[in-house]
Amino acid sequence: MAKSLSRRRGAAFWKGAEYSGEALDCKPSLRLINQGRRIVFFGLPCFVKTCTRGQNGSRFSNLSEQMGLDSNLFPAGAQTPVSAASDDAPPARAITASMQNLLAQYFADQRQAEAASSPVHDHQAKLAAALTPAPTPAESAADSLWPQSARDAVAHLQAEIVELRAQLERQNQLLQNAQAQADHDVLTPTLNRRAFLREATRAMADCKRYGEEATLIYVDMDNFKAVNDAYGHAAGDAALVYVAETLNANVREGDSVGRMGGDEFAVLLRHADLQSARVKAMKLEAELMMGTFEHNGLYLKTGGSFGVRGFAGQASAEAWLSEADAAMFLVKKSSR
């Protein structure tokens, strides 16, 4: 018995579609059933015994042809059956194609058509693809739903992200170089005066807060003017580098060495009392006197005068450094 219906038990059917048999269970979806075979939209099941196309069956046929589903429903070259099964025959197992599969097939066809008509030769897309790790099977299945134009846009954005990261890395490197140049002396491998005073200020704060001890050693090179006059300014620069390297090689990693200007240097000794600093000053003076520096095949010598001053609650790093300078001047004056 053929009936025409538009809605039955909450299930949405095409108005005018004819069917025979009894609907056992219907869920809200649109289905085409023909001799036990069915198409399910939105992935919801529906069970009926038999179905015939009737006079409006061409609607379902046209729909399946437009969606490219005939090959899924019937074997190649086979005629679409139109006769109805008997009401007493058990329903055959249905073949289901969900809306998700339909959309996946549609987008896959769109990508193939776009790739055949206008292949992409974008360098940035290739760069992003090279830097992107291989997708997992789940990611590949998800990516297959995107058309080629969307994938190209994503690849372009990925390439831009790579370029921006490279620019950020270069900017960070330039910033580090600028900071190093701002803190270090232009000639010798030491801190400049500004950076050294900053380290001295930090040491003073630690002494006040934790009760630690710290000491400054002020160094003034001896006979520096004589070296410049006798051998030229290049020899004087070599002497400055020699003194800086000697001081750096004989202090601890946590200590600081800075050039205060001209031929004057300063050493900050953390966790060192006044007596220990005086012993260290004597050792540094001996190292300078025993060593030599090379200039144009000549091995020259230089020395220095050392003044020591421990932290005793000075108001500022400048005041502390000035006291160490005064102590050095007294030593130099007494040695003449």
C-alpha cells in the first residue's frame, strides 16, 4: 500500500515521496531506502521493511545522482532496482553514507579540481610545509575537509609566523649585543664604569640586607705614560688589555672587574673581608710584575699600585669607590 506523507513520528520526509510497508522507528533525518539500501543524512538510523520509488521516486534518484552516490548504492553497470520486496521479507542490511562523508567527498573533489586548474608555487607555503611536522592520521582526516584555498591561506599564515619568529630572534640578538656594548669597555674585556658601579650598588644592598662583606680594590697602572711615549699608543692599548686580562684571570667568577677610565681599574670582591682583600691585592700586584705583554715583537712589562677599601656603610657606590681611590693614592705616594 502506497502512502504520501510529509511528517511521521517527528521524522522529516520529502513531501510526495511514496513508500510501502510499515515504519518501525523513525528519527529526524532524510533517508532514501530502496530494497534494503539506504542513505542516511546527519547519521541518524531509520528502519523500514520495504520501499518503492513510486511516481515521485525520481526525486530520490536525482538527489543521489547530484550527490555522486549512485556508485556507493549500486554496483557499476547495475540497473537501479525499482520493484518492492514483499512485506513479509526481512529487511536487508543497509549501507549508510553520512552527511560528513558527503561533505568530505565534496571538498576532496573541490581540492582536486583547484589543484588541476591552478597549481600553487608559493615559496612561503613550501617553507611552512617544510617546517610543519608530519600530520597524524587524525589530523590528515580533519585536513581533508578543508578546500585547497583554505589550506593555502593557512600555509601562508604559517610562513608569516616563521618569518616573524626569525625577525624576533634577530631583534633579541641585536638587543643582547647592544646591552653588552653598553655594559662593557670598548677596549678591554672588563665592565665600564657605569656597569661596575651598578654591580657595586648591588653588593652594597646585599651587605646591608644579609650582613655580608665586600671589598673594593682600586688599581692605577705604573709607568703607563712612559710606555705610550716610548712605544706609541698601540703599545699603551696592549698594556691596558694585559692588565685587564691579568685581573680577570685571578678573581673568582662572582667578582667584577671594571675600567674606571684611562689607566685605572677597580675590582669588586664579594664575600671578602678587608684582610682577605689586602692579600688578594698583593697577589695581583705580583702577577702584573712577573708577567709581560707583547708589542711588535717586544715583550714589555708594567705594574700597578693597589688601594683597598671595605664596605662600611658608605652612602653610595661612588663614595665607596672614591675611598678606594684615595687609599690607592696613598700607596702610590708612599712608594715614590
